[in-house]
Amino acid sequence: MKALTLQEASTNLPYIVAETIKNSDETLIVSDEGVVIMIDKDYWEEIQETLGLLRDQKSLAALLEGHRQRDQGIIPSGKTIDEVFNDL
């Protein structure tokens, strides 16, 4: 993650946007009023999806149970990844 002043960001905005998209990296833009973060839209959507899953108690419980089983060396029975995501 790189940090730029507002002046640096405004001078190089096309390059910064292109690099942020290309590298899926965060760019901090610092001003006297505060700091904003520029990120790639696809990465932002991934973050939002993750936050949605973590807010859902049923999804969060399933995730934690999966981690518990993995940590104990338990191989869950069920569907394969291909079976679960066959429509993607």
C-alpha cells in the first residue's frame, strides 16, 4: 500500500488509477482533511461480499466450524468444490 499527498495524487491521477487497477493494490491519498483509500472496484466488491458473509450468523458459524474441523484434521464429507460452484 502506498501513500500519496493530495497534490501528488492530483498530479498523477491517471497513472495512479491505472496502477491501482492493474495491481489491485490500495493507494492512500492523504490531505489536511483526512485520508481516503483508492482500491480496484473488483477488490472492493470482494471485500463487500466477505463482510456480508461475516455479518450473516449462519455463514459465520459454518466458516468457524470448517476452520475447527480443519484444525482437528477432520475431512468433511459432502460436495466437492465443483459441485458447489457448478453454476459459476
